Amino acid sequence: MSKNRSFTKAKGKIKLKKETKTEVRSIIKNNNNTAQKKYLSSRKQLRVWLEAEKFDHFKTVASDNGTSMHRLINDFIDDYLLTCGN
């Protein structure tokens, strides 16, 4: 057997070496971020400053009604563009 393995086997369990764990985490992180970055590359971010209490209330009410703030804002923009946009 090769002593230069990236894992050891003890009591039926495989234990990864620290360097291998770091590399695996890096690969997983990069794969997850790649899809997210690709999706977000065609999007624009909208930032709106609100009073903290107003934000918290909005978030709570949206959640209580089974939706998200993001969905409500996107729906509002769609409706507004249909009504007022060209």
C-alpha cells in the first residue's frame, strides 16, 4: 500500500488528512459559488434604505403571509411596469 494517501482507514471509517479536507472544502465552495455567480451575473441589485423597525415589520408581515420581501418587491415592480411602463 502507498503511504502517500490523502486518507487513513481506521475502524471502518475513512479519515481525511487536514490538507485533503481543505482542498475538498475549496472544491465544494467553488462549485457552489460558480452556479450562483453565473445566475447573479445577469441580475442587478436594488438597495433601499429603510428604518429598522419598518424593515423588521415588513419582513415579519411578508413571512406571516407565506411570501418573501424579495417576491413582493419583484411583483410590485412587475405590476408597476405593466401599469405605467411602456
